Amino acid sequence: MTTAKTTTAETAVEQAEFDRLIESDSRVEPRDWMPEAYRKTLIRQISQHAHSEIIGMQPEGNWITRAPSLKRKAILMAKVQDEAGHGLYLYSAAQTLGIDRETMFEQLITGAAKYSSIFNYTTPTWADMGSIGWLVDGAAICNQVPLCRASYGPYGRAMTRICKEESFHQRQGFEILLELMRGTPAQRAMAQESVNRWYAPALMMFGPPDDDSPNSKQSMAWNIKRFSNDDLRQRFIDMLVPQAEVLGVTLPDPELKWNEARGHYDFGPLNWDEFYEVLAGRGQANAQRVAKRKKAHDDGAWVREAARAYADARMEERLAS
Ligand code: FAQ
């Protein structure tokens, strides 16, 4: 009885300290007490973010062997390797919350954990490397710069480094499209056709409209998310329009129009049925993406076993000395 009372009192003190950290916009660190719901939300978001980076290597990995020049190949390889690194920082950040890598992997393969809808779209043309860099990395930066200030320390710190690399990714995509748009009529047509396919899915990366976003309110109260899905989407569109003018591409939305009174661009409705179909596993490439990830994991079993055997041997040596 006494123990239970003490525990409740202790929890109240810990909760008050957690609330103080959040209210003062300070960082919560792995050693700190945190409410279970906060821990769960972070594990959900960080692990899904990590899965997105790892699955996100596939649509571009598809073009490494077919890049049009040695220079483009080297840049693309570096970018895809960066995504692997982002996945690893993020898995490590999630592990500080008490979940292990094998469990996260199982959640990805069984569909219990999501990854970004955008990576279920296919990349049939070289111009798609430009669109992914410009639109997908552009949306990722817009969403992720505020996450550098996320209340959970390991997540915010991982995001700072990730964002630096993402801005190089965005610029290389923009430059691929710029070169195509300055090329032959066929190259210009290829760039425009690709932008037509990636534009709306990139806008949907920010998540459902605020009214249909069950997690936003609490995540914002905890200083994990700093802006709502719709606010970030609007910010991204406002940023894209002048960049599209420089490129000379048309954004495929006839309702896109500057609204002087709002100080923002108005835009047409998005097809949220398509978004939920992709989330339900019925996108262009869901099955292929997960199967490929599973095969890579299975094929890498011997590396994990060897690394474990080596670590065990080193430990035995240390204990013996
Ligand atoms: N795709 O209540 P909300 C990248 C789910 S990395 C799939 O609004 P929340 C770099 C959401 O999880 C891209 N699912 O949720 C790169 C929730 O379901 P749950 C990844 C989505 O968490 C570039 C449900 O819908 N970035 O691109 C999506 O508050 C090129 C209700 O939604 C991040 O993960 C979606 N688009 O807000 C790599 C950033 N949107 O979990 C390679 C961190 C929503 O309850 C190549 N994450 N859902 O079952 C976030 O900022 C947030 O988690 C949001 C969603 C904004 C994605």
C-alpha cells in the first residue's frame, strides 16, 4: 500500500518535471522520465521515418545502373547512401526509447508500421530522379526543418544532420530538371511528364488534412510537431511556385492561384482516396518495396551473424585479460 502511494507520488513529481521541460521548450533526453503515450508516439513517428528513409532508397536505387553519365551516377549513389545513413540515425534514435531493431523490422514487414506513401510510386524515367530530388526531398525538408526542434533530444539532433544532407538532395534534383528543361523537346516533355506524376503525391507526404489528422494535436502539444500538416503543405506550395517558374515547368493544378488577401497560393483538392489506398497497401509498388526489403534483410543474415560472433569473441577476450 505504502509502495503504491509512493509510486503515485513519484509519478506526479516526474510528470510535473516532464511538463516543465515541455512548457519551457527544453529537450527530453533518454534518461528522463516520460509518459508512456509520449514514448509510444515517438517510437511510432521515428521508426516510420526510419523505414521511409530505408524503403526510400529503392525508387532511386532503380536508376543507379542506368544514370546517364558517370557524374550523375556518382551523385545518385552518394544520395542513396545518405538515405541509408538517415535510416540508421533514426533507428538509433528510436532504440533510445526502448525498442529494438528486429522488432522495428518485423513491424515494417508485417505492415504494423507505416512508411511514407510517396515511396510506393514507381520511377519509370530518368526525370523521376529530378522530381524526387526537387519535390520529394523538397517536401521532406519543409516537414523536417521544424523537427530539428522536436522536444525529444536524439530525434532533434538526428534531424539537424539529416536536413543538411536533404538540402543537397533537393538541389541536385532541381538541377537534373533544369538541365532537362534546357535540353531537347523530348527531354523537356520527359521532365514535365514526371513533375505531373510526382506533384500531388509529394503534397500528400505532409499527411491528411488537419481535420483528419488524429495525431497532430497531441504531437504539437508535446513539441514533437511544430506545425500542422496543412500549414506545412501550404508553406511547401508557396515555395514551389517560384521554383517551377525558374525551371519552366507547369505545376499540374489548374486551381493554383495567388491569393493576395491570404498572402498564399490557393490550390485545388487532392485525391485523398488515392492516399488511403496507398496506405492500405494498394499503391503501385507496395508489395514490391516490402518484398525487396525483406529479401535484403534475409540476404544480410550472415553479416549480422558474423558481426555478432566477432563481438562475442572480443568480449570473451576482454573478460579473459
Ligand atoms: N505516408 O495523424 P497524422 C523522406 C499516417 S522521409 C504514410 O497526421 P502524424 C526523405 C500517419 O502515420 C519521408 N503514412 O500522423 C527521403 C498516421 O498513421 P499511424 C518521411 C502517413 O504522425 C527523400 C495517419 O496517417 N518523413 O522523404 C503519411 O501526426 C527521398 C494519420 O496521420 C517523415 O516520416 C504519409 N505521407 O503526421 C528519403 C517525417 N502521412 O502512424 C528517400 C516525420 C500520415 O497513426 C528519398 N513524420 N500518415 O498508423 C512526420 O512528420 C509525421 O509522422 C507525418 C504524419 C507528418 C508524416
